[in-house]
Amino acid sequence: MTRPLDIAPVSEWGFFPQGQMPLLIAGPCSAESEMQVMMTARGLKQLGVNVFRAGIWKPRTHPGSFEGVGTPGLKWLQKVQKELGMKVCTEVASERHVFECVKHGIDMVWIGARTSANPFLMQEIADALRDTDMPVLIKNPVNPDIDLWVGALERINQAGIRKLGVIHRGFSTNEKILYRNEPGWQTAIELRSRYPQMVFFADPSHMGGDRKYLRELSQRALDLGLDGLMVESHCDPSCAMSDAKQQLTPEDLGKLVKELVVRKPSSDNQEYREGIDQLRAQIDVLDENLLFTLKSRMAVSEKIGRYKREHNVAIIQTSRWDNVLADMVEKGKAYGLGQKFIEAVFNAIHDESVAVQNDILADGKE
């Protein structure tokens, strides 16, 4: 069950220029020096970017890696505020980080994927943010667990933070894929449908892991109706101390943004309205047919469950299901349906079928 969140519209934050689409947050992966921060910020300011991001504390897998400059870097962000009039934000992963950001007047913080997956850290950060009016953005957890993401939002919101948003950066995977992280757009779509009033950013830099993928991932995010982008930008990416491959110069970021097509939420065009209504009516009928077909399939599953019980046969027949799934994947390809989609649909159907049969064996239903 989705609990309501008390969220202030992003238009009330005072962070983004009026009419800016998409909303933009940009800056280096890491704040490395005062010169690097200021050069990058000046370049972004010329593009019309008003929210500057920079990592101060960097969570790294191995000790000895560059873990950020720490608290001294917050003074560089203060200089960006003072000299350029930009809003500044950084990642926090502990109570101490929050206290340091509040003390230095940082405008906004975000919570990274590793931290958002840890309810203990989320509660610690929520308690530290209590009684502040600081906007908070929460990245999706490293794994596609939407309830874990929602739980992180609830903890921050219950601490009184109403200026609340999310960043979709994709999910970690051991599979060999094109991008650094699996985009997992379906999870983003589901969260968007639960909280349509909440500002929603995509992070194509961490999703792609390489600047050559930034345009296609950014456009995909806008096609899905997300509000904005958080993009990593460095005055000289070749010299970056972290994630050099995925950062753009401010100039290249400007070129990328100009190439993006911003989609409207809807249209008042009469032809569009009539056409979309007709197509949605067709979808409604097809969906009802799907429900009827699924009901019929589960009725057969019940009969199979009774038959197995009568003959003392185990519910799960692994080899049978493997063959069925492989067959469905091949038939799905003939219809132009992707393998992942077919596997997801039929595995869900199989799981429900097993549950139906298990109830029959456990309860002795007739």
C-alpha cells in the first residue's frame, strides 16, 4: 500500500529558472580543487544551469581510492554561491555529512544508491535533517527494490522534509550490458505513477558510465516524462580524479541539451485527443481480455493441483517449465516481443500458478 507523502512542488523551491525544461543539475563527480570547481561552475552558469553539484565525500569500493576532499571542499561550494549566485548541492551518507552541510549553508543534498538501500543510515540522516528546510533528492537503491526506495522517501518525509525528489540512476548488475548500470526504466515508471507530484530526475552519467551514452539515455528519460537531469560535468574530464569517462565539459553539455527533444505532458489538439482516446479504448478491451485469459489459465492450474494431489506428485516440475518458457520465448520473438518481457510475464504467471497449486495441496481444497 502506497502511503501519501506531503511534498512541496518543485516550483516552490526557487531553485530552477522559470520555464527551464528539462530541469538541470550539473557539476563534477568530485570537487577536486577550488580552481576546478569555479571553472566548471562558470561554464555551467553561462549555459543557464542554476544548480551546481559536486561530490565532497565519495563512497569508494576499495580503500586508498580518491574518497573526496571532505569538508574543506564545502568552502568552494560557498564561493560558487557567493560569486555566481548558483544553488549548490552534494551527496551525504551520514549524520556528520548533514551537519557539515547545514553549517556551511549548502542549499540541497542528495542521498546515493548505497545509502538509500540502508534503512539505518536513512533514519540517521532523516533525524539529522529534522527541523531544516533543505531540499533532499534520493537516488534509487542499488537493487531494483521499489519498496526500499519508497521507505527511504518516507523516512525523510516523516522528518518534516517537504522539498523532496528522486534521482533514477539505474541498478547494479552482474550481467554484461551496454551501460554501467541496468536502466530499469519500469521501476522508475512505477514510482512515478505512485507519486506523480514529486520532482523526478534521471542520472544518465551513472546509468551510462560513458559520455557516449548520455544523449540516448537523457532523451529516453524525457520521453518517459521525467522532469530533469543530473549530469556530471567537469572543466577538463581527462584530468578528473573520479569517473572521468562519464563526464562532459560544460560546452559539450550545452550541445547535448540543445539536441534533446522535450515532450509535453499532454496536448489540447482535438485530433490528438480523439486519436489517443480511441487507442486507449482498444487497450482497455485488450486488458480485459487478458484478465479473462489469466482467470481461465488459473482455473486449469487449480485442476492440475487437484490432479497432482490425488496422485501424490510434487508441484514444481522444473524441466517441464524450462521447456515451456524456452518455447514461449521463441514464439514471442516471432511476434516481435523481447525475451526479457516474455520471461518476466510468464515467470509471474508460473509463480501464481504454483501458489494456486500449493494452496490446494496445503488446504485440501476440492
